Amino acid sequence: MKRTLSLVLISLFTLAVLTGCNTWRGVGQDIEKGGEAIQNSANK
């Protein structure tokens, strides 16, 4: 029982971490695009 519970918890934690990485990556890309837009408008 403890082993099964441990495996389930580890699996859920791993899934949460992988999902979080994708989310943070997307946020980083959005911030980068916003910064590029600001630079482009400042250069004009």
C-alpha cells in the first residue's frame, strides 16, 4: 500500500513539474515578445 501511494505521489509531482515548466516557458516567451515590441517602438 505504501509503495503504491508513493508511486502515485511521485507520478503526480513529476507531472506537475513538467506542466509547470511548459507554463513558465510560455510566460518567458510572452515577456520576451513584449520586450521586443517595446524595443522596436523605441527604435522608430
